[in-house]
Amino acid sequence: MIVKIRVIPNCEDNEVISRVGKVLRVKVCGTKDSEINEMLKKHLAQFFEVREKDVNIIRGLRGKEKTVEITGKSENDLEDIINTIP
């Protein structure tokens, strides 16, 4: 499943805070792009209950807008998890 992410850096805690349509807003602890990307992958893997290697940033490595591919679970399972986000 492909998910659009809007990253909010320099936060105290990693968390998915909201969803606007199909775009997830995620707070990430980190200041450098590489650090943010690593923390984002770890947090999304934990949030979606998949392995970290099942989370792949396919676009936006240097920006706040990212396109992420998540595998390791069915589309329906991932949709159900996304639908729990307010």
C-alpha cells in the first residue's frame, strides 16, 4: 500500500497525529533528513505492526512530504489501521 506522509520534525515524541484524506501527519523526533527518515520508518513499522524492512520511503527523502510503501500486511488490514486515525 502506498501512503502519503506529512512529517512534522523536532517533536518530543514520535506519533501519528492525524489524517487529512489519505495523507497522514506524523510527528518525528529528529532534525537531519537521514535521522528523520530512519525514525519515521521505525515508527511506521511499529504503528502498522510490520517489520521495519517492510516500510520503504519511495519519494521525498529530503522533504517533509513523503510517499511511503508499506508491505507485510494485506491492503484491507492496512486500511483498517489507517481508518482508526482521527
